[in-house]
Amino acid sequence: MNTTHYLVAGASHAGLEAVHRIRLVDETSPITLVTRDAHAPYSPTILPYVVSGQSAPERVVLRPADYFLQHNVTLISDNELVSIDETGKQVTLKSGDRWQYAKLLLATGADPIIPPIPGLSETPYHVLRTMQHAIDLRDHAGKVKRAVVLGAGLIGMHGAENLRHAGLDVTIVEMCDQVLPGYFDARAAAVIEHAFNANGIRMLMGSRVVRVEPLGDGCRITLENGDSLEADLLLVATGVKPQLDYLKGTSVQVDQGILVDRRMRTDAPHIWAAGDVAQAADFYGEEKVMMGILPDAVTQGAVAAMDMTEDHALKPYIGGVPINTYTFFGQQAISVGQSLADASLEELTRVDEDHGRYLKILLKENRLQGISSINQEMDAGIMWQLILRKVDLTPVKDAFIARPLETGRALMSSTWR
Amino acid sequence: MTAYNTIAFDPSRCELCNDCDACITACAQVKSGSDDPLYSRIKIVAGFNGNPPELALCRQCGDPECVKSCPSTALTKNPDTGLIDWEKSLCVDCLLCTVGCSYGGITYNATLKHVAKCDLCDGDPACVKACPSGALSYITSAGIFNEQHEREDLFVPGLSACQGCNSEMIMRHSLRKVGPDTVLATPPGCIPGMGSVGFNGTTGTKVPVFHPLLTNTASMLAGLKKQYNRMGRNVTAMALAGDGGAGDVGFQSLSGAAERNDQILFICVDNEGYMNTGMQASGSTSYGSWTTTTPVGSEMKGKRTSQKNLAMIMMNHNCEYVATASTAFVEDYYEKLDKALAASERGFAYLHIYSPCPTGWRFPSSQTIEVCRKGVETNFAPLWEYERGGDLHFTHPIDNPLPVEAYLNLSGKYRHVNAEQLACIQQQVNERVRTLKRYAGQ
């Protein structure tokens, strides 16, 4: 039996931030970090750039090996949790090793969803969630001409663009009528879709795949309308969800992910969860939500670690705010907070067709609820803070609407001193 | 923790130049060879509703969110320089760093097609050099804090000074530097009052400390020093006294020791009054100040007489070394402390440290250093030094002083000051500088 004080499962942004925060206040208690990956810690966000060759796998390591030595962290790679005994405060790893913990953080991320498309399981396809996936996809992409991407979410869009940069003919097949639903409104989505078309990516929106079958070294994809596509390479990017089998037999409550409170505590004693695996408070409503974005994973990892270490500076998690900084073919679409107006919101929109610029501000009782822009200079972090802090914009409302960038900077700068 | 050099911004000075944008142009020029403000990594933005200007610039945060939000490792915190370094070849232009930053310190440049941020120009920032008003300054005192960190704090933890107390900072810094071979005298005042002389049967220092009467601090130290000299031990005889213990009640012994040029390091922490006993006025209390013995009512409008200039009085003793100092200018203070310590081996060394008091002067505890700084920048508290036989020398000359209101407005003790009193205070400040300049041979 191995013993540790803190056991952190998952070595991406939430897990690494938790380790960092723990060491800020607890320099000595043993920390053990378990990751299923054989590679050194990396960000899932970087993977599409590994596919295109822009990022080399060995240059995107989030923590060098000596970081773990210096901070007295035992890193266990290529291993993962298979079960938890919450009363005995023990976990069993895939290797069969057992670890006794005092406090356990689950930051195990999410896995690709494989849609139940007839024939898919018999057909070779790629997903993109781990470094090995990215390397495999990159190597395969280097040898073929035609790629089909299922899904126009973030991974699908980034994946498609980077496959295009790698020189392939790319087609995206998406069930929804717009790209990146939930992050951008239809207008912003149309600009993004247009840029993809203009850069030679075929966009088959509102299309459902009814069958996939192997064809030579590649595959054939049949759509609901009867059309069919042939591809040398198929990337399935239809979303992610956490793999939670290791929770069997515990009192950890789950819905889409692990349900946590505002301190990232699960329903089981001494067990916390953070990042893509967690389903936590929503900033806007009562329902707990899956956020799945990097800055939020960092925040959740920090909150969990501060609670685990009983750090008095802990401020409970305010709730998730959707944020997306999306760059595509040299353009930028940025969305912070709500992207769709409802009856309770004041909507202000500014369009500059000539320069392909667009700005939308959503206010509620003179407080910022959401802001989205295309090809406009935008400080996403400042807007995020204005939303989170519920800053009353009444005294500066006209200035904020006319010049959100400068006014936001002045507001946040004034909080610095 | 390591301290790092940094750019400081003073909005009240920036305001004076009315959107000159010199820093912005200088940054754009040095980073991109262009005058286009879009290339600048420093942005001055108008304050809202008539407030002073604000600053969008990388703060080189200690625990930076931009670095944590970077998936490509293009952003890293450099542990040696404190800079947040950006490596172009690693960046994938995802803009997630801009989500991490609450101050607009890292922004996307649509022409360059990547993010850009301040790199402090390798320690010689172009914006600071270009700033005509001194609103931007490059603070290099970090080295002092790193160096002092290595030395032992010779006061115990847990002294009960008020929040924001300047005196506690002065005494901890000073004794750290002076070192353990010291006998310390702290006559009645805030410094022993906060527990440094001892409580519950233990002393509040890790060096021998004693609590003389207000009247005899300097003479007791003179005797102690002579005895140590007789024993052949090199021990610094040091006093940490308030302005009352130095210049009022303590003055005859102080003057005598200075006249005899006894080997003493005498530090006067001047908070302009008897702050620990309930904020009564002293001879150092400035004209117009509210104190509990110079109240503000229908007749009296604060102190009616001017403060005496104790540092100049000490200079006229022609002792070994006399200097004024302020905690807003620590590099200056440490140079003077070094000189004073060396001078105290030869004779009498006197340091006069302006020490604004948040409790007694009525300003927020977060503003102590700002009040100190404004005192110097308005010439209310000029920084100078004098070595026996030489001229007075300004160590931080202020060529274009701010109007004295910039200093007075920060403290509640001057809140009632009317136009007539203000003119009087400004005149006193001007006269004092004129007198000092005569001593400086200017």
C-alpha cells in the first residue's frame, strides 16, 4: 500500500493548477499526481496545432520533469484510477497499485463521444483528445489527401482548419445549422462558416450521417439526403463527455459530469472534482453545467486546491461563464458570457460590413451579461471580470457602449491600486 | 518570494500632460518602428467621469493567469527577471491569454497577427524615458528587498503597530541593515509602544534594547558607547526615537551628544506628533495640522505655529552626518543608512525619516507610501544629506514640484485647511527649499 496526502488524478490544467495552489500553502505534505497519459503534461487545446505541425509535441510540455522533483510531487504516468474505496480512502490504479489518500481530487477530463452511427465501429477513424491521438492524426494526415470531420464544435473546427493547413481537402459534416452552437450566435457563426468556405473547406451543415463504411484504406460516409462522401481520413469530433466508470460504488453523485458544490466538493467525503470532469455552478442560473473551457478548469482547480488545503483566502466558485476566443484563418471571434439575447436583456449591436467587424453587447440592468465580437480588438479577460464582478455600468454606460475596450480598461485599471 | 523591478504609474502626474501619448509613441517606435499607437504595448486610457487617466499595461503578475491559460507554453514567468516572457515560435494565436488578463496587459495586434505584451525593454523601458511628467517610473528597489530578505529581522514578529504603520517598516528595515552588534534605545513613543522594547517579561528585539526616559536617550547611549569602547567591543549605539523624543522632550540630550560628536546612530521617526498617546501636537507638527491639542473649531483651525525643522537644526550642530529620508525612496534611504552607520563609527550620525501616520493623520492604511511620496514630490519633505565640513546635498532634487495640495489632500488632518492657510503652507515650503538651497550653495 502506497500512501499520499493529496492524490490528484489528471495532469492537465485543473490538476496542475491544483498542485501549484496546494504547494503555495502546504510545502511538505506528499502530493501524488496520476495521469493516464504516457506523455509529459500538455493541454488538450494544443492538439489541433500538433496535427498541423505548428506545435511540436516536445515543445508544449506544461511542466518540465524537474518541476515535480522540486515540488516534491510524485508523478505517475501511463496509469489511471479504476476504482475508489471512499470509506477506506483508497484508490486502485490500472496497474493494480493501491494508494491511500487523505484528500482526492478528480480532474480526469473528458473523452470523445462516439456517435452511434451504423458502421462506424467497423471503420478506422480518428478522435482528438490526447497527444497520441494528435500524433497519429498528424502522421496519417501527412500521407493522404481527403479528410472528413464529423462535428463543427471546437475540436472539429480547430481540427478541420489545421488539417487544411496541413494541405488536405477537408469536409465538415455537422447536424446543426450553424457552427459552434452555444458559443456564437448565428451571425458570428455565418462569418466563421464563410471563412472556412473561402479557405476551401466544404461545410455540410444540417447534415446527418446515416452510415459509415470502410473503403480501401479510407471510408465512405453516407448522408441522410442520400449523398455520399469518400475520405482517406475520418475525424470524429462530435463532443466530449467524462468517463466516470471508476466512480462505481462510491457516493459521488453524477449527472453529465461529477456534481460539485462551489468549493468543488463532491458528495463523497474527502473527494473533490474540477475541470472538464466536473459539473459545477452556472453563473447565470441554478442548474449545474459542464463548462469544458481552459480558463475555467484553472479556476476550478484553484478553488478545489484552496478548499483541500483549508486556505483562508478561498473565495467560492462564482459560477461558469462561457468564454471563447476563437481564431480561424487569421480572424478572431470572441465571445464572453451569454451570446444570445432574451427578453430580459438589452441588446446593442454594431456591424461594420466593410471590415467584417461585428460587436454585440448584452446588458441586464446596466450590468454586462455577455459581449461578442468579430475582428474587433477585445480584452476578453476584462469583459469576463466585468461580468463576474457584476460591475454596475450605469455611470459609464454611454462610454462603455461607444468604446467598450477603453472603458473596460479604465474600469479594471482603477481597481488595481 | 523574490521582488522584481517594475514600472509604476502615477495618474495624477499623467493627468498634467493632457493625453501627450509620449509613452505610447515611444513603445510603438521601439517595438515596431512605427508611430502608430496600435503597436504600443502600453495604453493610457481616459479615466471615466473626470477621473485621472488609467493604464492598460502588463503588470507582470506574480501568479499570472495568462500563463496558466496558455496551452502552448509560449508564455512563462521568468523567475530571474520576474518578466512574463512570450515566445513567438510557440504561440498558436489562440488568445486564451487575453482571457486570463484582467488589465488589458496582453492584447492581439491585428496587423502583426499575434499578441503583444510589455517586456520592460530589458530593464530600460522606453516609455519611462519618454514620459515628460514622471507619471511613469521604473522602480528598481526590488534588489534591496531581495537583499534584506537574506538578513535576519531583529525585531520579533507580532508587534502591535497600527495597520499601515510606516514606523514599523522603518525600524525593521533599519535594524536588519544595521545588524546584530547593536544596543538599541527606544524612548517613549510608538516604537516601544507597539511592543518592541518588550512585553510579558521578554524583549521585542533580538538585540539588547532599553527604554530610556524621553529626556536622556542620547546621553545614555553616549555612556554605553563609551563603556563598549573601553571594553574594546565595536557595538553600534542606536536610537529609534519619535519626533517628540528627539526634538522636544529629548532635545537637550540629543543636542549635547551631537555637539560632543558622540558615536551614535540616532534615527528620528517623525510622524509629526505624539501619536501613541492620542495624537497631541509636537514641535514637529506642521502648520495647519489637526491634532487633539490643535483642534479645528470656530476659532482654531489646526496648529497655529510652524513646525521646527529638526533636521536643519541637527545639521547646524556640525556633527558627522545628517540626512532626511522617506520610505517612498528606499534606495535613497539605504544609501544614507550605509553612510550614517559608517559615520557613527567616527561621531554623531542623525537620520530624520518622514513618517506619515495613517491613524493620526487620517488617511487609509494602504496610502502610507503614497503620502510619503507626495511629501517628497511637493518639496514638503525634501531629501538631502550633509556630511561634516561639506555642503548640503539634495539626493532627490525636485525640479518641478507638485503643488502642496497634492500632499495635503491625502491626509484628513489637513481637510479643513482654507485658502489662506494653504497659501501660507506653500510659502513655508518654498522658503524652506530656498534656505536649503543656500546651504547647498545654489
